[in-house]
Amino acid sequence: MSTLSPSPHSLDRRLRRGLLALGLIFLVWRVPVMYLDPGGQDEDFYAVPGLTILQDGIPRLPHVPARNRESAFYRADEILYAEPPLYFYYQAAFYAVLPDLYGTGRLASGVAGLLLMVLMALLARRLGATVGATLWGVGLFSICRWFFFHAIAARPDLLCTAFGIAGLLATLSWQSTGQARWLLIAGTMIGLGGLTHPFAIVYAVQIAAWLCLMARGWRRVTVPVIVALTAIAVASLWGLLIVQHPDIFQIQFRNQFLQPGSEPLWLRLVWPWASLAYHAGKLWEQVGPWQCLLAIGGWAASGVLGWRNRNPDLIRLWWLTGTATWLIAALVGTHHPVYGYWSYPAALAFLGLGWGLDCRLGSLRLAGRPRQFAHVAIGLLLVATMIPGSGLRTLVAHLRHGNDINYHAPRFARALLDAIPADAVCVVDTEFALDFVAAGRKTLMAQTLPLYFRADQSRYDYLLVSRHGRDLDIAKALHGRLVETRGHRDDLFACYVEIYVPE
């Protein structure tokens, strides 16, 4: 058994102040954008079920009455199984006390992001990182695209990642104390993660392998079994919803998660290079070369420092980061470019990055004020490299146009609602779908893909198309005739909508 023991100063005063400062920066920087931006990709799906839970306790998509059996949203207006439900119940708590807006759904993700930052700090300290290394890692992660894209969107990724980091912490605690309660906590975290998003299987596999390696004798079997049974018991709570409509569950789950890929899963696990190359290309494009290199550098730093200094905790961090990357790439394959899942390995990689930076700065032969100046200068330089694409221009645009309705999505949506007859059937694009659903309007999702919803097979009175729908050319698919435009089409920071009626 390892001699690892909890640090009594895991979150000492300096670290608490640093985390508080990072949290305040996040709130000031991100929350205004959350509430002022229109809906983004997939938010017309992820932001809605929390509202219906407050109505009848059931996650639903009332604007997606799909009846084609190849749809992942088949009868989703009755009950939603295309994603595990915990995030939606968590989201409902925010809708219970705050306005029914996209910003509230996003705030749920933002709070999960703040929780993740605290858990990352605890994990870093438990692994033996200094306060400086911890703040470097968590601080840089908090302003990187790996994190903030998902912290300001109504998506479950950061909540699932937080459960994963909590599971790793519980596993470390079992390793240091041998107390069975930590196994139950680790299993509970895995189960809650599984109730949040299927990529929880990544840290489930990691923790199982970790326990097998650390245990001795029969405990190599019994310890992982305890964790697995606990995780299964917690995740099986989804069964309370599944038993209500097992036929609908079977169709939605199959269409969402069991679509055949280009290669069988076992082959991707054994030979993951094609999947890794595919996701690397997509992430290089979305996250950017510099931030991809930072994450790779963090993984490399934990490995190099760990093996050079024979530090088992750093080697463990390196192993966790690498296997998380391999498992996510292999499990997803090359048919679906996803970004939110990568917040989990990125969080681990940035802890390694913080450790490497702290070690490098510690080797500087400086003292006193020159040393402090060097730390501040390097910190500012790194932050400056993260600014492009960080959402700062969006925040500035909203602040500059504070009184302009075209830069205030909730007001813009209310004006749209006032302009459309209350009894009209409206096909509404992603940007304003939640606003129409929350207002109780007869709303349909602006989609024509059979995997989602065939709006082209439904009767409608008005079609509201924004930038997402323009990319899909949905007005042509639904044979709409343009009658009005609102907003600023050429300014990507402004709201924009085209209103159509049937030809």
C-alpha cells in the first residue's frame, strides 16, 4: 500500500485566494456572455429538458416530436433517453430559481466548471504539487478553450469531468488509507458520471486498472468489484425512467450510441492511430495549435519529470492523461468530431503543465524582486497567448452595445415572440428555440436530418432561421418565403434572424 497521505494544507490560504480570484475572473468574464448570447450548437437540445423536469419530472424535448424510427429523438417529446438524465435534473435546479433563458442553462455548466477547478486543485495537491504548480495548472486551464467552450455552453461535459476528477481523488484516498468507504465514494462518482454522460466509461476503466495494479492478492478482484457494483447501483437509477418506456429507450439509445462506426471498437482500442489522428486534426482546428501544444507539453512534462525524478505521483498523472486520450479517441472513433469529452484529459494535462512550469521557474537563479518579476512576466505572457479566441471580443462587443437590442439575445427573443401570433406553429432555429419553448409556444426544432428531426414533414406557420439554419439551408428545405429580417447579419456578435412563411 502506498504511503500517500492527505495534505493538511490541501487548500491553504494562498491557494484558496488564488482559486477565489480565478472564480471571480470567470464570473466577470463569462457570465455576461452566457446571458447575452443567443443559443449555440446543440443547445436547443441540451438546454431544454431541465425546463420540462420542473413541469412533470420528466426530461423531454417538446419541440422534437420525431416519429421516424431512425431518429435519436424518437418520441423525445414524451421522454428523452438520448442522453443520461442527471445533467438535466441538475440544470432544473437552476431553472427553478432563475429565468428560463439559455444563460441559466449555461450557468449550470459554469458552476460545474468552478467545481472542477476546485477538484483539480485538490487532486494536484494530493499528488504532491506545490501551491504554485497547482495555481499554474488550474489558472491556465480556466482560460483555455479546452475549458471555457464548455463552461459557457449548456452541455454536460464539465459536470461529467468533475465527477471523474472526484473519482480519482477518492481512489487516491483509498490508496493512502485502505478504508473501504473511499471505494464506495469512487464507485458513486463513476456512477454519477455515467448518469451524466457516457464518456464516464473512460475514468471507470482507468480507476479499475489502477485498483487492480495497487491491490494485492484476492483484493485485485474484490476491490474493483466493489467499485464496479457501487457504480452500477448508482447508474441504474436511470432505470426508474427507462422502465416507463423501454421501447422508446431502446430506439433512442441505439440510434444515439450504437451506430456502426468505420472500424470495430476492439480494433480501435488495439490500433487507435487513425482515431487519434482524426481527433487531433479536429482539435487543432477548434482549440488552436498553441493550446493543443500546451496540453501535449503538459502531458510530456509530467512524464519526463516523473521518470527523471522517479516521482510515482507524476508518473501516475502522465499515465492517466495518456490513457484518457487513447480511450476517448478509440471509443468515439472517426465518425463524430466531439470536443467536450476532451475536457477530462485536458484537465489532467494542464496539471502536468503547471507542474512543469513551476519546476522550470524554480530552477531560475533569481531571488527576491527579480524572481517575482520573472514569474509575473512569464504569467502575463502566457495569459496573453491565450487571449485570442477566448471570448474577450464577444464580451467587449456586448459592453459596447449595451443598449442595443440586437446584442441582447433575451430582449431580441422577446421582441420576436411579440411579433409572432401566439397560436402559430413555429419552426425555430437553435439560437431562439429555448425562448419559444419556455414561452409555451408551438415550437418545432429547425432540423431536417433523419437522425434528429424531419421538420420538412411537419406543417408550420412561421420559420425562424438564424446563422445555424442558414448553414443548413433549411429555408430551402422547408420551402419558405422570406417576409422579414431582424438584427445584424454581418456582425457575428449580434443577433440575426430571418422570418419565413410557407410558399
